[in-house]
Amino acid sequence: MKKVYGSAAEALDGVLSDGMLIAAGGFGLCGIPELLLQAIKDAGTKNLTFASNNAGVDDFGIGILLQTKQVKKMISSYVGENKEFMRQYLGGELELEFNPQGTLAERMRAGGSGIPGFYTKTGVGTQIAEGKEVKVFDGEEYILERGIVADLSIVKAWKADDTGNLVFRKTARNFNPPAAMCGKVCIVEVEEIVPRGSLDPDSIHLPGIYVHRIIQGEHEKRIEQRTTRPQEEK
């Protein structure tokens, strides 16, 4: 089965549809599948729901799709540092389903593992729990969270072989693996495609069974908050 495609547009061909649910990897500005997001923007696919840790910033990540109003709903943990997100949400133009980070990651992992739901203490007694089933275990309340099964997963990895075995780097490993797991179709963009058999099996973070299509490309290395030490006066 061919998994390597020549471009993001080729890899997304026949996959996109209006109103679909997309799980997107990334943590802050790290590990964002920027090439695939740009191709979705170019395709004009609309009324999208994204399950993602955050919505990028105004001109990067999912933020570029907010600018073109292709997103109708975000399932997210962190929604700061994006003025267009704030404007659309406060103006009633964008739906938001807020999830604690660990809950969102586990919802993705559960969906990819065939687990329809799980109970957690996180969010008990807060707005997060509103409308959700509550169950008592050992005298403690837990709320039911549903696993996420997305129509499409888009993620970014460091290396892949042509069978789709993936290696992530540092913080990019946070949300990309569970996002990759929960999609009916998973498309990955990588910095490098290496020969089959060259990856140490003990170093593979996500096996190729979850990956359907792969592209290789150049990526921008952004720093979310640049902090430097004040220069000392001489």
C-alpha cells in the first residue's frame, strides 16, 4: 500500500468534506501540521470542527483557517494568544467545547483504542461537568467523557519510514500521537523520510498501523514566546 505522497494537496485528495471533524496535532506552536493546514485552507473546505490542544495564533496553525472562517467549532484546551479566535467566539460566530488538556488527550487516545468513554475526576463540580453523566466510585464523583473518533487526523512528526512508523521530537510528541490514533484517516507531514528498517524499533513513538498517508516538506521553526536576558551595561 502506497503511503508516501508528493504534496499536502495530493495527500488530502478525496479525503476532505465540508462539516468534517479533524483531529490536529500540535502543542502551542510546536508540532503543528502547517503544510496540511495550508492545503485545507487552499481547498476551501468549510464548516469544520477541529479537536486540537489550541487554535494556533492569528497567522499560523489553525488560526489561518479562522481567518477565512472555515472553522465552525473548536474542541480545545488552550485558546489564548489568538485575537481572531477571541473575536469570533465572543461574537457568537464560533462554537467552543472546552476540555482540560489531559482529558482531551485521553479522549483522542480512547477513540483510537476503541474505547467509547471513560470516567475522570477532572472537571467535577465545574462547568466542564455540565450535562455529563456523573458516577460515584469509592465515594468520589467522576464524570463521563466520550472518546473522540475523527474523520481525519493531521499530524506532524520528525521522521517516518515509508510504512508510516513515526518518531516525534520533544514537545511535538505531546498531542500528535493521540491525535494520529483517533482519525479514520491519518495524514502525517514529516521533516525526513528514512529507509524502511532504519528506525530502531524501540525508538518508534507511533507504529505505522495508524498512518495512511505521508508527505515530506520544509517546516517553519517558530518560538512561541521569545525571552532573552537583558543586556548588562558595561
